[in-house]
Amino acid sequence: MLALALLLAGGAATGCGGRATTHHKPGTSHEQASGSVGTLLTATDAGGHRFREVPAEGAPEVQLTVRPDSEDGWNLQLAVKNYRFTPDSTGGAALPGAGHAHLELDGRKLARLYGPWLHLPAAQVPEGVHTLTVRLYADDHTAWAVAGKPVEGTAQLTATAPGQAGGHSHGDTPPPTQAPQPEQADRTVTITVRDGKVSPAPARTELRRGERVALRVTSDRADTLHVHGYDKELALPAGQEATLTLTADRTGLFEVETHTSGLVLTQLLVR
């Protein structure tokens, strides 16, 4: 736990990219953290992450399955082979068959995944036919590749407006005219993201184990909030306040960041 706290406390406050992040050991860049597994190629993905090529035999594999959720959106399952998710070592050296995944919608990154399941809210998917892509990455954020192509899986998804065939509907009951009240919380942290800057400046939010904390975030751009260690995510619509409430039932230091903009919003210190 002490090692985890040191990892989160050090480094610059940025997300998964080519720069130093709080996932690295203090002062360690992606290049310095990279291991010697496979061959680093000059080719990159859309986010600038270099491909790490390995032989086809024994290489990581992934398949994506999408199932409608009975309440909202879809449930995504990643079936992996020769691969394991390692959220505790993200930012370290590349290890064979280990790391995390990125989820993209029509080529636009939606989230970073640290496990085989993810709930995709309907609010994050515009009406129409779309392509979902999951791509596997090493702990140093390089993309696993075979024969010059990234290791990924795809699936088609069709989103319809509520009340239409294939959309989620509650019969003839009209939608509520008032926004639902946020869940009751012991602590509330209000954060604003504008022009790539976080206000107030990222700091530690101290909690007692068992307390409930509400994270109220307003971003000027559409993004996704992620609480590391708790695997909690929340869609952030552009210009609208969104609230994620969770129970701090684990002790330690947990980073809260945005996926697309790669910003650290706060750190939850649970004692």
C-alpha cells in the first residue's frame, strides 16, 4: 500500500500518453519505464502510443461482446487469451501478456479498462450505427501488436432514441421533468475542468473508511471520469454537471482522472 501511495503521489498530473504521469514512479517517463519485451515500432495509434510487436505464437488476443443492459446502455465483455489485466502496475515496465485496454467508439477513445467487464451508458453513444474497438496495451502504455497491427477486437452497436425499437423505454410513462437527486454523501468534492485546467487545483481528499463521497464534475468538453482502484466510471457531458457517488470501502490512495483529456482531478486518501 505504501508503494501504491508513492506511485500516485509522484510525477506530473497527466493521463495515459507519452508524458510522465502519476502512474509512473516519481520522475520516470514512459520511455524510461518501458521494458525490453518485443520490438518497439515507429508506428503509433491515434493517441500517439507506439506499437510493441511480439511474435504471433503466444501473443495476446481479445474478443469483444456487447449485450444490451436491461436498465440502460450496454454491458461489454472482453474475452482475452494469453493476457491478464494489471491495474496495480500501470505505468511500469512492459511485461509479457499484461496491461490494460482502451475502448473506442468510431475511433474516439471512451475509456481505459482494467478488467474484462464495462457498462457503457446510453448517454455516451449517439443515435445510429457505431463500431466499438478494444485495444490491448502494456503497462508502459505501448500497444501490443502482431505483424505490424495492434491487438484489438471490434463489435457493432446500434443506438436508438428512447421509446423507439431497440431503445430503452418504460412504456407510456413520460420521462421525469426534474433531474434525479444525487445519492446522499458524507463528503462532496466539486471540480470544474475548463480549457484543460482543473479547478480547484488537484489535491488529496481525505476520507474515513466507509464514508460516502460525491464527486461533482463539470467539464467544458465531453469526457469520462474514472476512479482508479474502485473501477468506477462516469460520463461527463460537455458543459453539464455530473455526479459520481461511491462508498470509500478500501483504504489507500486512489487517483481520480479523466480519460480523454488525461487530467488528474483529485486523489482519494482513505484511512
